[in-house]
Amino acid sequence: MNVRLLDIAHARSGDKGDTANVGLIALKPKWYPILERYVTRDAVAEHFKGSIDGPVVRFELPNLNALNFLLHGALDGGGTLSLKTDAQGKVFSTALLRMVISVPDDEARKSSLPSSDAQK
Amino acid sequence: MKEVVRVAGGQGFWGDSLEAPRQQAEGGPIDYLMLDYLAEVTMSILQKQKERDPSMGYARDFVGAIESVLPAVVDRGVRVIANAGGVNPPACAAAIRKLAESKGVGGKIRIGVVTGDDLLGRIDELIADGHSLANMETGEPLSTIRDRVLSANAYIGSTPIVEALSRDANIVITGRSTDTALTMAPLRYEFGWSATDWNHLAAGIIAGHIIECGAQCSGGNCLYDWRSIPDLANVGYPIAEAKADGTFVITKHAGTGGRVSVPSVSEQLVYEMGDPHEYITPDVVADFTTIHLEQEGPDRVRVSGIQGRPSTDKLKVSIAYRAGFKAVGTLVYSWPDALEKAQLADKVLRERLERLGLHFDHILTEFVGASATHGVLASRNPVTTDYPEVQLRFGVRGNDRAAVERFTREIAPLVLNGPPSVTGFAGGRPKVEEIVAYWPALVDKSVVTTKVEIL
């Protein structure tokens, strides 16, 4: 089953130099393990391919049902150097929520995940 | 010892709500009003102002903020802690002293002024002594930009603020204190936490991280269930109600809008987060993976379990330097085929700049309405291509001011000599901006000596 992150998580993003960070938080605590399992560093790097120049790093905060991603080379130089509308990475949060993950059907049903298949 | 100490956040950056400090001081009981004015770029702006006028270089909004909370400070004993001093804390203090005298309350105001963070005049001495001030991210030595440095300030911690409070200051003004120290210092002072009480210091730092961005933890910019957040027009700024055991509750004054919830606080906790295991400050290394949040009641989130570790022997230094010029121009193209028209305008503009022999370090084109914020994630599978309008946003950056200046003359002509259905140029020519960039470095703690004066 395909699941859109927007339907199972919320997020906030910010900047540090040319790096954007995205904190991804499960909408329900029971969905945190799904995020941990399927929103991998590699999957996020693939999602942002073409949008960022550097590597992706992931940290886990199970206490907050959250993952933190560092997206290096995301901000066109960052800070005052950047020519981007989003020079401070404020909406990389919602850009990550566009991501769709594929979860095996029985696991998705067990966790009552909302499917995005009908929307596609 | 007080059982509960209330620290209210009344300013998240220089430019935040002018009403918030007074609302925090008057809206209910608080002990401390914490005002954070400084961002990385702010220090360099202030340094430029100080170069023009030696009595400037601090956040001038602070004078109005203090005026608006004077009754609370004078009559009810609310104490104010702010990094409003920028690159000139003594001048900021003098302005506040003058204000207090003019209001006839000079005898009731004791201003604590924290200095010592400003390293601008010591750069060459530090380099000569073997402190390379290399860029933390790229490793480049400071010599590559030495002649373009505008300001250099070490991020300092809670100790001098605690000293000012213990000397009975009721307004404490610092320069480049860390944002979080402004909240942790009064807790450390009130509860007598020692400089090695790592878990409690970490708790104070995390309380500071939560409230340092003003309403961003109490319903502002909150994505979770955003439609249901009440009365943002009257949004309540946050208050940390802390106890000596290192636990605290994030809340806001009764009768205000917004919402303090586990999701709203969680969003703020992950904001600008690096490695959550080590949130490094001059006072302590805080571990964000130890934080426990619990909704204790409406608009009350209890925070507990926080652990910290010994701080490092370094301080971060924020160095600002001149890094060329930039300008951004925009034009709006309308339906039909708005995106295609904007794309053609981009092509035409690039060709004209080429013909003029103008070269830039960087050119960036964005199509606002189609893909400016989410880039290829939006344009790869667009929901529609039938945009009602698209804004062409075209930016250039380079060291040659004249070239950037010349570029700004090339936007308006497109209205008559470029693709059709164009509007939205009423703002006139783009402005050329000097870029002040940011150079993060580290320095040994031992070389920075802070000083507290009572004025």
C-alpha cells in the first residue's frame, strides 16, 4: 500500500548555513515505527534528488516520535548568500511530506495507515 | 527559594511583534521576561550601524519594549534578560538608563551589562597566538576573508547573566549570548544550580530552545491541525514554568490565542536541530533524545527527563564578512500559458545578460506559483499546468557591484519587449544588496573573558 507522509506525519524545517534540517513527527505514536522503518536516509536522499547537492543524514528521536534529517547543500549557499525564495529552508518540511512510502498491505492494515492509492 | 519560576518569551528575533513583551508582562504572573533579538545576520547589520554611528549597534526595538514593560519591572519586580546589546551593549544600556531617567524611575532600575563576547578587535592577536578561526564547515583559514570581516563575536553562556542577577540587576543586557542562555541563566540563579549540574543546566537550555522563537511553540507556524488553532490574531507567547528539579511546563497566559500542545512543542523542538544527542552550548551539551513530553492540561505541556553532559572547551564564534552583491527581480505572467511565458522571459533575460558581457558567480531562476518552494518535487508531477499566473523570480550574485547594478536595469524593459501578459512590476527596479555572509568558527574558551557591569 502506498502511504503519503502528509497523511501520517507533520514536520518543521529550518537552516544551519547551507544545510536544511527537517524534523518529521508521526501524527500518531503508533506510526513512528513506520517512519523509522520506511523513511530511510537513502529514501529521503532519493526523494530530494535534484533539489539538494549534498548528502542526507538521519537521526532518530523515538522519545518525540520524530526523525531529524539534515539535507546538506540544500539552500543555494544558505543564509544571505542564497538567492532562493526559501533561503532558510522553512518549507523543506512540506517538501518531505510529499514523499510516498510503500508499506506491505498487512503491516499497513495493522497500523491502520491511510492509503494514498485512491488519490493517485 | 521559589517553588516555580516563570520565564516568559517575548521576542523571537529582531522584528518580532512589538506588542508581545507588554502582553507577556501584563497578561498574568511572570518572574522573568526573556527577549531574544539576535540571529546570525543581525550582528553584521548592527556592526554596520555602529560603523556609521558609534552610539548605535544594538537592537533599538528593545528601548520601546522596555518602555512598554516599565510598570511591571518597577512595580512588580519582573526582571528582563535580553541579548539586545548586539555589538554595543554599553550603548544599549545607556539608552535604557536615559529612558528610565526620563520616566522618573531611574532609581529603581539596575542594568547589568555583559561584555567580552566581541572579538573583532582581537582577531589578529588571536590568529598570531595560533587560533586559526578556520571555517567550521569548510576548514578554510580565516585569512581568505580577513580583510572583509565586519564582526566577530563569541557565543557566550549563562555565567555572566547569573552574575548580573546576583548583583541585583533587574534588566540584563548582553551581546552575543546564546539564545538559550537567556532562559537558562535565571533558572540557574534562582535554583542555585551549579556550573556542573549537567542535567539541570540541559533542562534550562531546552526550556530556552522551546521559547526562544516566541510563538513558534505556542501555535504559530504550527502545521499540526493548523486549521483548528484558535485566535492567532491574539496568539499567546510562551512561558516556561520551571521547578528546581529540572522539570518545567510550557504554557501561555489565559485568554490568549494559539495552542500549547505536544505537537506544537515537538515541532519547535526539532526546529534548526542538528544531532539531537549533542546540542552543544557553552554551558552544557544537552541530549534531546531524553526529553519526555506530556499534555498536563489545556495549553500546558510538561517537559521532564532531560539529561546533559559536560560542555566542551570551545566556544563558537560568529564572524560576518562582506561577500559581494546580489539583486533579485520579479515579474508576473498571467494565464494562458503563464509558466511558458515566464520560462521564455527567463531565457531572453539570460541571453541579454550574456550579450551585455555581464558575468555573475551565480544566477538563480525560480517560477513562483509553479515550483519555487518545492523545486523538481513540484514540477516533476504537477497537479496542474494551467496556472492562473506565475511569477518569474530572477536573482544574480557576484563581486562586481556595477554588473549587479546593470542587471537591475534589464527587468523592466521585458514588460514592453519580452513575452506577453506581464504585470506586477510596480515595485520598480530591484535593489542591489551588499551580501554579508556568515563564517562559523571555534575558539578556546580560555581566551574569552566576559565582564559584568552594573549601570
